[in-house]
Amino acid sequence: MTIKVAIIGAGPAGFYTADALTERDADVAIDLIEYLPTPYGLIRAGVAPDHQTTKKVQKTYAKTAQKPQLRYYGNVKIGRDVRLDELREIYDAVVLAIGAPRDNPARMPGADKQGVYGSAAFVGWYNGHPDFRDLNPDLNTQAVAVIGVGNVAIDVARVLVKTPEEMATSDLQDYAAEAVGKSPITDVYLFGRRGPVDAKFTNVELREMGKLEQCVPIVDAAQLPDAVTGDYEDRDLRVRAKNLETLKEFAGRDPKEKPKRVHFAFHASPVEILGGDRVEGLRLERTRVEDGRAVGTGEYFEIPCGLVVPAIGYRSEPIEGAPFDEKRGIVPNEAGRVADGLYAVGWIKRGPTGTIATNKPDGKLAAEQILADCKPGKPGRAAFEALLREKGVRPVSFSEWLRIEAAEEAGATPPAPRKKFTRVENMLDALDGDKATQEAG
């Protein structure tokens, strides 16, 4: 008999789990359930719009989605359209693969001021995610403070300082391109609480900052150690050493070399966002590192800025019917097992760490567990489709998603690869024969 599996979330973790299940010599039927009509999760809405090579992994996911064992159901939200307990009643196994779509809150005075946007929201805005389409951040400022020294922080900085010509081959949304183009931004600051060796950039992303047309990277040579010291694994040591070498190259650049600057500032812990109703500046405390932790020195400084983007990590959201660890922002699990017939993979399992490929072992492990744990017998897909009809839910199939994708590609102005639909109603209108024009920006 066939084992019926529902996977909630069509991002990398969900697709890797589905692929691992189909690769085994087992009789499985997999239903991939996604709350947006569009699949691919952070590949579509989190990867920087100018990093199209990274997005190519979605071609692999598309092949998985079209395997005979799998059916895609977009535009179905768990909790809104269908309850988790309903799915558990009709599937032999349910896999939570919803990722970590929300920002960790910036816990400091002033974090509620206008002009403070978490990186998940800000990146979602310029990437055209429907949840953040109407964020409308005010970019009318010369200086921006980004809190964090990882790849997301560097993506935000790069998008804000690149020229329109540099972004021409990206899928940056028109409204975001217009807002950035009109902005008077000249300086973006990236602040890290610890030292440069502790920064989480990949070296490819860091080196890219030294090759921008109108922007120069600025580093204070006094903040750079002579070498990387500490007990690191070989690969980690190499990455840190390469980053330090790159930062040393940046330290020799002239701030007046180009009209815009990205400042890499370390040993600086934000303590307060300044201003009235709106952001006017950021107050920071200088730090030193003791036993791997940033410790305040009691010395403070301020920078004027009109926009603050905390890039301090993502967190998952609770799902009714599943346990949730509020402190860690994950579903508690034992190596991915949450409860009988309920599993977790990806960021909802282990927190927002690693790269896209880091989710692949989670999928393989979940597939092994499902085939070892679960006995077939529940109705699965037929009961799920009947439930959707009963509730009046309009799911989007993978073939329909391909029509949406084709319309996005057709609507783009070359050399841009696509012009995304950023509202669910526009996607459904395009499928159902109504006005199929995309919103202008």
C-alpha cells in the first residue's frame, strides 16, 4: 500500500524531503502544500535579486515537483484554510517545512520607530513577497545602518548602493528599483558586535563589495588583527582567513574614491535607536571580545541615519496543533521527529542556520524516518482534495504555477529575467482569465 505524505512548505527543505522520498524504492504519494501560489520559498523571496545564479537551483526543484509521486498545492495556508490536526488525520506522515519567515525582534529602545525594518521584511519587500509588498520603506536618507555582519546584511547594503545598470539583469521589483534610484543614500554602515574574524560573510559575497561601480568599501585597519587565531575547523579557518585578507585589502581604499561608501564597523553593539517618531540615528557601545563574547567597554558613539535594518536572524512561527519553543523559535523535535507521524525539517527544525544545501540532509533523514515509522492506511490526497472543496479553497497546481512563471518572464523588460506578480489576487486573476496585467511597481 501507498504511504501518504503531506509536506507543509515548498521551500528548499520541503523539496529536498520530497526528492529524498521519491528516490527510495518505496510506494509513496507526496502532497506539497504551500501557502503562496508560488513555490521555492527563500529561493524566490530571500536570495538577493542580483544573484540569479543562486536561484537556478529552482530548476532542480521543478523537476522534483513534476515527478509522478508528487502533487503541488499552492495557495493553501495551514491554519487559515486547513488545520494541522485535519492533515494528521488524513495522512500517514506530515512534515513541517515552513522555514523561519519572520524577523528576530531588535530588543532595544527605539526599535518601534518609523524607519526600522527587520531584514526579513526589507528583503521580502525588494524581492516582491506578497506579505511585504506594501512595506513602502522611506529611503529618503543619506545614511543607513544595518545591524549584522552576515550575508543578508551585505545583500541589503549591496542592493541599496548598486547602480540601475548593475541591477539590470536582476529581478529587483520595479517599485524597489525606483525607490532606491531616487534615494540620496551615500553611506551604509554594517555593524558587528564582535570582531572581523567573527563576521559571517562568505568570501564571495564580501569580495563583491570591492567591485561595485559607484561604491567603495571602508574598513578601519586598526580593527583588523594580523592573523586569525583560535581553535577552528579547517574549512571555517580558511573562510575566516580569506575574509580577513579581503578586509585588509578594503582598508587601503580611499573613502573619496567613489560617491558611495559601505562601512564595515566591528566591535560595536547597538544600544538605542535615536529620534522622535522617526529614526534619526543609532547609538552604539564599543566592545571587546572575551571568551568569544562581546563585552561592552562603556564607551559610546552615535551615527546619524534615517533607516535602520536589523539583520539579526529569522524565526519561525507557531503552528496550531504543533508544539513550539518560543525562546529558540523552532518546533521541539528529536532529530526531526516531533510526534507520531509528525516531522520537522529545515529551519523550523534547527533554526535559521546554514546554506540552501544544508537542508538536504534534513530531507534525507526525514525520508528514512517516515519509511521506517509509518504504516500506510490513511486516505491522503483524495480526502485532502475533498476537504479543500468543502472549505471553498482554490489551490494552485504546479502546472498553473508554470503559467504564472511564464507570464512573469513574458512581462519582464530584458535583460531582467522576470517581472514578479507581487499580489496573490493578480496571480489568480492571471490563471482564471480575468485581468492578467501585473501591477506597475
